[in-house]
Amino acid sequence: MRLFVGNLPWSIDDDELRNIFAEYGDVSDSKIIQDRETGRSRGFGFIELDDEGATKAIEALNGTEFEGRAIKVNEAQAREERPRRW
């Protein structure tokens, strides 16, 4: 299951995100989304876990404080198709 993780501290990286979720299941992918122009974190990311681990992670981590920020953890929604700007 792919999870959305929001309200992350700007300092977090892919490996640190993976480590947070590793205790809940086998993490197959972790990605912090970065600004294209600056390369800085945009404050959210995605994590992929097995279904059982993902459910446990949502229950355990959603709303908890991490480095002074209350993180949001929920199932990721499919991205909507938007018209391309030229």
C-alpha cells in the first residue's frame, strides 16, 4: 500500500522516512518530494509498505509529533490528470 506522509520537517530525507516506517513492516520504497527549482523538501512524501504494515503505521503515526510537527499519514490517492500548460 502506498501512503502519503504530510507535514514533515524540511530536514528529513528518504532514508530517515524509511527508518520511521520500518518498524511497522517491510518498506519497499520511500520518497520525499522536492521542489524542482530549489531541490529542498516540500514537506511531504510517500512510503510503500505491505498492507498490514501500512494499516499499523497509519494507526500509530497519524497525528504524532516528529521534530516538532504533527505528521499526517494516510493512504495515498491516485493523482488527478491535469491539462498540461504550454
